[in-house]
Amino acid sequence: MPKQYLRFVGVGSCLLWLIVAGCRGDTPEHFSQQAMFEEVSSALADRDLLSRFDRLVPLLVATDILNLAGVVDAYDRVIESTGDAELRLLMHTWSRIDPVGALDHLQHWPPSRRASAASTVLVEWARRLPRAAAVEASRRGERFEAQTASAIVQGWALSGESGVEDWIATRAAGPERTRMVSVVIAERINSGREEDVRSWAESIPTRSSSGLKRDVFRRAANQLGEIDSVQTAAWLEPHLGKAYTVGAQRELLRKWVQRDPEAAWNWISSRPDDEERYSAIEAATVTWLRHERDAALAWLESAPISSLYDPGIVAIADELGQQPRIALSWVLRISDTTLRDNTLSKTLAKWARHEGEAAGTWLRTSSLSLETRKALRAVIARYNRSATRHNDVRVRSAE
């Protein structure tokens, strides 16, 4: 069974057991610190996965400030070998009793266990008291705050309390902030609050220098587009062409083209023929190829030759670089002469680096114009000379 699946089953089962045990009241009597240490140690040593959780969960439900030290001591002694699911369950419990103490204590653990443990504490803390969790993370310094910001956002988004969007706005631009935006949008979508996502994107000041408005529009186009591409396109329509929606077409098309290629291509064909459209088509084709290569190639092969598909064919040629003959057959479908010649040159050059003679044979037997073949022969010859010099150097070095 895959490790990730085991982790999911383990954590999910633990939390379910916590809920069930708490609801029906079949938790252990109060244990002393020493008794808790002995019981938890024995449970952690149980080699049967289900039995281990069945024993651990009631014990952790019964954990309180008086016997917490016994639980922690039991975990400390096997911290190197404790499973991720068991560790997350401890941190989930600890965060409800003493989250600050949990964050302090885990600094004594091996580095490999600290990051996920801290994240679990802060997710659970932020689910209950998001602002307190954020303040504590900030108090521990910029590095710690940066490492745990996504966890705070995850918990805050689940808490139902307002303010997470404003807190994200204080974060520095970059991949980490983009992930935070994705987490909040996903939570809003999962709770049926798609309109809140659109409102958030539109409410961010256009003059914001941090690029947050652009980040939110891009992620909203991607994630809302996966739910309803047509509605998302209609929402984006009055905003497209503005600086804050650069990249939004690309993010929407990446999702849409896999679900309904006919509608997706019809929509993108209505957009202005500019760099934004080119980038959107190129990126969407790459994504489509990597997820559904056969379906993507079959659909595009059946499509009429048109400049609309040229950026996608360039992407196909690049993706099929290890199959140069097939890649070149696609390049010949490019309708824009300049783009076709440039892509032919690039694709043949890659081939000539490894198989100059084969590339030359293909060119001689192609139906390209004499002028084009002459220009491409020069490209192949240049790489053949380079390969010859490289081989000469290798021979002399061997001598």
C-alpha cells in the first residue's frame, strides 16, 4: 500500500476515532502521568496498525494538562521511529492543551520531525484561535513565521473567522503566498462559497504593488475553472486585458481544455491574438499533453490547420523532442511561416546534435521549399561540425 495512502488512512482513522470515542464516552478513566507513560509506550510499540490506533486514540482523548508529560515522554523515547500519523495525532491533541509548550518542546526533536509537527500544531490552533496562532508564529521570528504561514492559513480558512485574506495581504509575494491563496480558495469552494472567491479578487485594490490581486485572479481562474469553466470565463471577461489578470487566461484554459476542448478552443479563439493568448494556448497544451497525451494529440490532429493552434503545436514539438520525426511532422502543420521555420530549425538542431546523418536524410527527402531546405542544411552542418570537433577533443584526450 502506498505510503501516502497509509498516512491518509492513519490520520483519518485517528481523527474519526477521536470523534467517535468522545461522542460515545468510552474513554479511559483518568490516568496518572506514570500510568499514561506506560500505556502510551505500550500502544506505540504495538505492531498492528489498527490495534495501535485503537489503543492510542482513547488515551489521547483522555490526555489533559496533568498527565500530558507522561504522553510526551513516551513519544520522546521513540521519536525517531514514530510514524507520521501517530505524531500528527499527538500534536493535534497537544495543540488543544498547550500549543505554545508543544512548539517549544519540538525544538528538541530531530530536525526531520520538527516541520510537520509544528505545522500540525498551528493548523489545529488556527482552527480555534487563528489570530493567537498568527501572533505566536510572528513572535518566534521571521524564519519560523515564513515556514509555518501556510499552516496558519489552512487552519484560519477552516475556522470560519474573518481576516485571513487581510493577513495574506501582509505576506511577501512569492510561491508561498500563492499557495496560501490556493488554500483559501479551495476552502471557499469546498464550502460552496464561490462568490466569496470572486468578491475577494475584485475587492483587492488595483494599485496594490505586491501583485496580490493578480495572484488571486490567477488562482481563482484555475480553481473556479475546474468547477465551472463557462461561468468563470464570463466572470473574467470584463477584467481581461487589465494588468491584474495577466496569466488568468492561461490558468483557466489549462483546466478547461481537458474537460471540454471544443468549448475551450472556441473561447480562446475569441480572445485577441496577442502574447497572452499565445502563452495560454502553449501552457494549456503542455498541461493537456502531460495529463492526457493520446487524447490531446488525437483532438489536435483532427482540428483544421489554423494559426490558432500554432502555439500548441510548438509545445507538442518540444514535448516530443525524443521522437524527432513525429515532432517534425507536427511542425509542418504550423501555419505561420516564420514560426514554422524557427521551430523547424530548433527541432532539427536538437536532432542533429545526436543524429546528424538522420536529420540530414529527413531534410533531403522532405517537401520543404528549396530555400527553406538550404537554410536548414546550414543548421545541420553547423551542429555536425560541432559534433566532429567534440569527438576530436575526446580522441585527443584519450590519447
